[in-house]
Amino acid sequence: MFTRRFTTLAARTSLTTAALGLVALGLAGTAGASSVDDTFLAQLQADGIQPPTAARAISDAHAICKALDAGHSPQEVIGAVVQATGLSTKGAKTFSVDAASAYCPQYVTST
């Protein structure tokens, strides 16, 4: 059961995986991972989500915030995460909430 939810955004434009930029091409390593990165990765692990690499998860998380910043709705972002990662809708929602909680908490509210 989720105890957090995204705030509603006004924009309802269509979102594609390409727009999210979730396709990782030549990602840098996580040797310089911050404590925020470490917390995010630990939360993914606690939620049972195993990304292909830590760098990919961090990159995808930042892409989620950029998409939200651009005005895409949480539902659009979750749909793009499903397409890009192969996660279930529930897994994509969990990943997206974890990403927003870590990197753009202004999009997350407690319920």
C-alpha cells in the first residue's frame, strides 16, 4: 500500500519514452554517488526493485524529475517508466515515487 502520492500537474501532454530520456546511452559510473543517490538506491532495494545498474537507476530517476518539471503528469511518467524499464505499473509507480522523493520532493505529498 502506498502512503505517498504525486501531486497533480496541470499539463496532460503525451509522453514518450524518448521524451523522458530513459534510454541510457553511455552512462557514467556511480563512483561519485552522493548520499541522496545512496538513499535512493537503498529505497529501491527495500522496495524489491533491482535496476540493471545503479547508474541507470539514478539517470532514470533524474529523467523522471525532468519530465515532471516539464509538466508531464505522474500518470504519463509512470506509463513511460513501464515502457522503458519493463516494470509492472505498480513497480513503475514505486520507482517513480522513490525517484521523486529523492530528487524532486516537491512533487510528492504525504497522505
